[in-house]
Amino acid sequence: MTTIKTVDTPRIPLPSQRVRAALRDAAPALLGYAAVRAVGVVVLIYWGHARGQSWLRKLSTIWDANWYANVAVHGYGHSLPAMSNGHGPTVHSNMAFFPLYPAAIRVVRAITPFDTHVSALAIAWVASLAAAWGIFAVGSWCYGRQVGIAATLLWGVLPQAVIESLAYTEPLFTALAAWSLYAVLTRRWVWAGVLCALAGLTRPSGAAVLAAVGFAVGAELLRLRRLGQPAKAWRPCLGLLIGAAGLFGYVGWVDLRLGRWDGYLAVQHQWNSNFDFGHSTARHIAALLLHSTPSPLGGIVVTLILCAAAVLFALSSANRQPLPLLVYSAMLMVMAVGDTGFFNSRSRFLLPAFPLLLPLATGLTRVRSRASRVVLLSSATIASALYGGFLVYVYNHAL
């Protein structure tokens, strides 16, 4: 009698199983990130209680948060009073604020008992965790799991990390940007394009993601040409087309709505947000350095962050970071330095530039003493929490 041997075929994990495995792999980074941000939120709660203010209301209505709530409730075409260059209240168009975040607020408000402002804050907090996961994924892919964990923790203890706990678009944008870049690095071109389009519907900074995707697609087309496989070029090209639809779609809609080819630029001009190749930034920094009276802490920190970003970009280039990450960081730096708006917002514009943290994360993993790493991260967590409280409750300037 002949015995027939059966060969077990390898089981292909289901998508849900792959997600659970990836989540388990990222768990230390996500738990650590949640812990350091929890410290920051506790400080905000205590500070608000000491000043007799509702911390929840403060975090969900501060500065730009009110504008996003305005769009979520009333749609475009409505405005709120705003300060312009210290010359008193003026009225600006709310079309300066991109539509994805307000649309998400409307959805969450419709399916939960939360009001508009709490819905906005809930989205930001969930998005910050998604961003932390994306940062871990990119860092792990480039330099290993420990670097991915360190980069995630560092993102949570940046001086301007309080923005990650406010009802702002930076957490959502960073999540979309990080996962789009991860899709680029792993050659998932259509996913990269979809996430890039969503990032382009979240903030003007979507131009940085689009530039990174564009450079990656160009490199991929050259690679396919060298390999003699031009037929495979349709996926990266499709991803790039999808990615461009978000940013250009919204800008084009504003142009049509206002009946002029430069409609979006005109809206930005109302907000004194133009591109001047860094002249405004240079003037602010020169004033801080040369002024005889003590400079405000916020302006000093922003200046230091800009300088640190330049140094970290040089280190990232020296470490031969993947080209899409370098392009993304460079674009964010150019947009931050070249903007003529509120000087203090420049550090916020750099918050999504997480690839700049990878050289620091690599250095942190090389610290041999675990106790030293704990002391460094604990000190940074406390400093970030205190500075965040100062920005929210004391520093009377737009974030």
C-alpha cells in the first residue's frame, strides 16, 4: 500500500492578522509615546485648573482650532475675527483652512455624543497615535526597530509637541504623511498616492508629501527603465496622479469659488502668509539677536528649533537617509523658513518633519546605559510638558 505524503502549504496571513502583528511590534513605541504625551496633558490639566480654566475647552478651541470648528459647522464662506500683524481685529476667509479635518469633525460629531470641539480634539488625539505608529514604521524600516521606537518617543517630547495634543491638523497630517512615505519606501504606489492626496486635503504642507512621492516615482521609473520593465510603470504613475489630486483639487476649487486664477494665493495673502525666500524669518531672528531688551522665550525657542532643523538635515544627508525622506524634510523646512506669517508658527510647521529626528534616535540607541537613556527621555518629557503649558496658558501669541 502506497502512502501519499501531504505537503503543508504556507499559510498567507490575512490582512487583519498582519495588522495585529504590526501593532504588537509597534506596541512599545505607541505605549511609550502615549506615556510621554500623557505627562504633557496632565501638566495642561493642572495648569488650567490652577488658572480656573477648563483644560478641555482650552485645548479644543485655542487659535486655529476655532477656525476648523467654524468650517465644520458652517462650511466655507464664513469668517471669524482675527488679529493681523498687531493692528487689531480683521476678518479673514476661512478658505485658508483645508477641508479634510473639518469633514472628519462633522462625521465624528454625527456618530458620537461629542460636540464639535470635543470631536475635533478626539480626532487629533487618535491621529497622533496613528502618526506615532507611522513614525515607528518608517524609522524601523530605515534603521531598525530600536531606532523606530526612539524616533517615536522623541517626536512626543519635542518642545512644540503640545501641538500633538491640541485640536490642530498637525497630528492628522503627520499620520498621513508618515504612512504615505512608508508606502513609498515599500513601493506601495497606489496607497502612497491615496495617503498623499489626503495629506494634500489636510494642510498646504501636503506639497512636501507630493514632492517626496514625485521624486520617488521618478527614481522608480528610471529603475524600471534600466531593468527593461517599462510596462510596470503604470502603478507609480497612477499613485503620483492620485497624490496630486488632493492639494491641487482643493486649491483649484478655491480658485473657482473666488473666480480668479490666484484665488487661494489671495486668501493666503489676507493672512499675511506669502513666500519671501526667508527674508521675514531672517529679520525676526536678527531682531531677536540684536535687540537690547530681553527676547521673548517663545521666539528664542523657535529660533533654536530652526537652527537644530538645519543641523539635523545635514546629519540626515550625511547618513544617506532615503531620498523621499530628505525631500519631504527639505520641503517642510523651505515652507517654514520662507513663510511670512506668524514667526512663532514656524516651529509648528516643522512638527511633521519627523525624519529629522532619525539621526537623534540613532544616537540615542547607541547610549549604552539604559539609565542614561531613561534620564534623557524623562528630562525631555518634563521640559516639553512645562513648555507646552507655557505656550497654551501664558504665551499670548498664535501657535
